Amino acid sequence: MTCIKYKGDSRFDIEDKREFAGPLLKQLGGAMAFFNRYNARQIKIDGSLKHEEWEDYPVVAVREALINALIHRDYFYDSSHIYMHLYDSRLEIDNPGGLIRGMILDDLGNKAARRNRMLADLMQRAGFIENAGTGISRIREALKNNNNPPVGISATNFFSVK
């Protein structure tokens, strides 16, 4: 898994880049630590007694997107791997492998399917997923609750969450 932080909104200036290999949980932990380093936390102070806190991106949405990328990537497509691109104004996560055969974009969040059944079962037993097709719905809800734009999803040879 490769995590890249860019200066600005293009892939021209790279501010930071880290690659994580090895066990999937090690890759997930490394990617989440990288993300948390750049996920700005903000405080809004107005006339109410308590201030309001929020993050650029809800951690739960990014966690779900990264776990989905790890579980659903096409591991036979070995000429690429998972990328997290963090720009000043957006976040993109790409993994090799489009939609699982038989699914369409409208199925996401409504149907459960697993490209890598054994991996999904192991992640469920370890307590990382529910294995119920709820990840995309969780991403959508977390972004909505954080006042982020709706998630953009595309799927051709790669599955992309933006």
C-alpha cells in the first residue's frame, strides 16, 4: 500500500510518501497513521457555550475505505497495489480490481459480496469487519454527518473512492 500526501490539488508536488508492505493489519495500521498525521482537526467557536470540533475527513470513513480496499482488491493484478492519495482538498483511495462480477455501482451499500472470501472471513473473526456489506453505507453516513461532499465511486479496472 502506498500513501502519498501532495502539496496542492495535483500530483505534481509530493510532500510525503510512505509504502507499507507485509501483513495486511500492518499495512492498515501504517496507512491509518499516515492519514491521521494529515487529517486536520478544527474547532469552531461561536456564541454557544461549547465549541464544536470536527476533522477534515471522518476517521471511520477512511478506515472503512482502506479495509474495503484491502479485502476487495484483486490480488492477481500484481502490477499495481492500493494507493491513498491525499491532496489539500480531497482524498482518493484506489485498489486494483473493479466491481466484483455481477455487481453494479447501485448495489454498493445494498448488497454484500466478497472477492476474497477467506480474507473477509478472517477479518470478520478478528473483529475488523461485519461481513454484511455495510462499509459503503458507513462511509456515506460518516461523510454526511461530517458535512463532507458525498463519496464518489468509480470502478473499471480499479475501484476508486473519492
